[in-house]
Amino acid sequence: MNNKVYVGNLTEDTTDSDLKHAFIEYGVTDVSLVVDKETGVSKCFAFVTLEDEDAAYDAMEEMDGVH
């Protein structure tokens, strides 16, 4: 496994900044919010890169189902 985590079921108004704030305790290093190329509207999922593999595992366990 690597330290990139899929984050789904986001709202259309979720921003990169929201995700950085939500994952800050896990050592977030990058956020890639996926948006429609033509409309710029969020596709309601993202990939969050964390400092290391252990942080990624912790984030997946602790953030699963959080709204």
C-alpha cells in the first residue's frame, strides 16, 4: 500500500482546504479533489496523500464513515 487514500461521498461544496483541515492530524501532504473538466463541479471524491503508510492506515480506520 502507499500513502494515498481515496476519500468518497463528499459534497459538491467540499474544498481542498476542507480536506486538508480534516486530515491535518494524519500529516496530509497533498489533496487532489476530482472535478469535472468541463463544468468545474466536484465529482464528490478526492485522493489525499499522507506523510506515511501508517498515517494512511490510521486515517482510513478512524475517518471511515465520518461526515
